[in-house]
Amino acid sequence: MSQTIPYKIYLSEEEMPKQWYNVRADMKNKPAPLLNPKTLKPATAAELEQVFCAELVKQELNTSDPYIDIPQEILDFYKMYRPSPLVRAYCLEKKLGTPAKIYYKFEGQNTSGSHKLNSAIAQAYYAKKQGLKGVTTETGAGQWGTAMAMACAYLDLDCVVYQVRCSYEQKPQRREVIRTYGGKAIPSPSMETEVGRQMNKEFPGCTGSLGCAISEAVETAVKTPGYRYVLGSVLNQVLLHQTIIGLEAKAALDKYGIKPDMIIGCAGGGSNLGGFISPFMGQKLRGEADYQFIAVEPASCPSLTRGVFAYDYCDTGKVCPLQKMYTLGSQFMPSPSHAGGLRYHGMSSILSQFYHDGLMQARAVEQTSVFEAAELFCRTEGTLPAPESSHAIRVAIDEALKCKETGEEKTILFGLTGTGYFDMMSYQKFNDKTMSDYVPTDEDIKKATDLIPRFPGNEF
Ligand SMILES: *Cc1c(COP(=O)(O)O)cnc(C)c1O
């Protein structure tokens, strides 16, 4: 292979970003503030500090500082597994026969297997600095719980993880990684919280949901002295920490004078995509450059493409602040046949605002086509991708095939958020051809969006 651009572009330690980028500073239309669920007034720092670490509350509410220093201790931890490689997908390009140039930023090369560690270490650091004893959190697919357990082990903090029951049972490997790093994994709904007991009573045998696990984790954090709650996506602070992905990618591309035409990422709660596109979006907002941004979501949980833009609850138990976002309603449950992750009902309010303002596009894709893309990708590029990440692969391939038709030599950049090692049950369904595609009907969606709270100022 003769090539001027190397297969992998790395950054040296000196070239690593030392600050996170806060894209809200450059947004004309700022995301709407969080609301207190009881008063429906903007949540104050004092209220939020009962749930979250003080420094993280500051970051959550900071809409004006474009750059925030990454503390040295976090930079040191990042050095253990970063920079993550930026890969030119030469093999995939060749296989597709496309004139497009494809790049991906791979976040799966750490034990937790995804980008989530970037924010886990930051949140654990601020908890430790505040003198806390431990943190509580939820995990769905398991990556976030694993990442949080790793970060807490490093900083000697307790880590209590409410793991959605079906994942706790179906993904014993994830659970054991959490335990090996010293975390405590509790299947949710549990009998340890009011929310959990209520769920178990109302729906015996209930296999849980992310929204319910969040409520349980928040309840435990608020009731236990020396504990706070940490969340793996959706919040502004998480997106801020994840900008390390975009900043590294941009620095690596800049080294070779490469400018992507389109940037694609999968969107669950929106943290990886938000962090990935932020530095590029900043340029677009400041009028310095233009890019096409595409958020990819599952057709079975289509918050951006079919949800409504409104204030909604972030959790089933309605204990978290209300957030303005594209949402399917906090009571929305994706079909049990959905195996590909990204099953959160809402979306980061920053990404929601981008989408609402026409700065970012969104596409919904069906899971069988996602796994077909994953199969092609692992057979050509070698890396077994997480199902979530494979949503981005699907659209990157579709766009590269369009280039093949038109002859355009577009540069496509996508985020490969994690590895699929812990998702072999989903791959098994695909390999056995027992995987089905489920797209909710308009009625299904209306049933859930009808339950979004209505109050003055929340018309949708
Ligand atoms: C959690 C996760 C996602 C989705 O979360 P976002 O907050 O939308 O980034 C995507 N890919 C992987 C591998 C994940 O673990």
C-alpha cells in the first residue's frame, strides 16, 4: 500500500489536548436550562449539588468559558490509554471501491471498551477532590458501569452500580469486570430503594430500564452521606469531558492538513457524538469552516428523528431535573428485540439544540443493516465493533457508496466508540439470523410522548 497518510495517526504526549472545549460558549442559541422537577424553575447550583459533585455542577452550568483546563491527575490517567488512534480505513475503502477517504477515531482500546472512561475518570476525580466516600450510578449495556468502576478503583472511591436487570443477567462478564475493579453491581429494579421496591411491586419480574436504574442510583446518592450520583451520558459535563475525542481527532487531522467533509457518530444520550463534533462545530458556529454532521440512531429508539423537542424527565422515577431535549417520553421502552444499544429515550440538550437549529442532521437505521455493516467492517478493518458504534459505520458506508456513484472524493470521519467483545449475544442473534427489525408505530410513539409533562412554556 503506497500512502502519504499513515494507516494510524497518533499524537505525541506533548500534542495531547490539555483543555476540554465547551461548545456552549460559541452557541448563539444556548441549550435551555435544567428545571427543578418540583418547582419547574431553573435548577440552582445548590439544588444540583445535593445530587452531583460541586465542580461538576459548575461545569454543567457553565455556558461562557470556551476552554476548561483538564487537571493534571486526569491528564496522567488519560496517558494510560490515550491518545486513541485515528485510523485511515484504507482496507474498507478498497473493499467498497469508493473514491471517498474514510477515517475513524477508535475509542475501544481500554478495558472498559469504550469512550465512557474519558468522563468516568473526570467525574471520579472531582468526587475524590470534594472528599467524598463514593459514587452511585446506573449502567445499561454495562460499559459505563465498567468505566466508572475502573476510575473509582484508581482513585480509591466506592462505586455502586445499579445495573439494568436484564443486562445484569445476560452480561455476567460486564458484572464481573465491575466487581473485579471493586465496584458493587446491583440488579435494578432492586429492593434497596423506594423506586425499586415500587417497580417490583407494580411490575413483578420486571427486567428493568435505564430510566429506573437512574432513579435508584439518584435516590441512593441523596440518602447516603458522602455519596453523589454520576451519569455516563446526556449531561453537558459528560459531553464536555468527551471533547477529548474531537480535540485529538482534529489535532491529528490538522497535522496532515486533512479537512473532513462530513462527521458521523452514533447517538444514544449524545455524549460521544457531542464530544467528537464539538471542536468542529465550534468552527462552524464561528464561521471559520463548514462541515456536515450526522447523528445516527436506532430506528427502534428514534429520539431525534421521531421524538418531540420539549422539557422531559431524564428518568422513570422523575427525581432528576427536567431537561429540554428531543425525547420519546421517559416512559418509552424500546422493543425487547432491540439488541444494538442506544436505547435512551432522550438526547443531550446541546445536540438537541444543534439539531433543532439545523446545524446537525440525524438518521435512523435498522439493526440488521447495522450488524451487516459491523460484519463488513470487522472482516475488512479487523476490529470487532460495538453494536452502538456500528450505527455510525452503517452511515459512513452508505455515504462512501454514494461517493462511488457520483465519483466524489469526500473525506468521511466517523466515531468508532467501542469494541463488541461483550456483545456477542447480539452478534449471535445476527449470525443465527434470528435478529429482527422493529420500528415503533406512530401510535407507540404518541402513547409515550403524550406522557411528557405539559406546563406553560412546554408546548410541543
Ligand atoms: C454508551 C455508548 C454509546 C452511546 O452513548 P453516547 O452517550 O450517545 O455516546 C455508544 N457507543 C458505545 C460503545 C457506548 O458504550
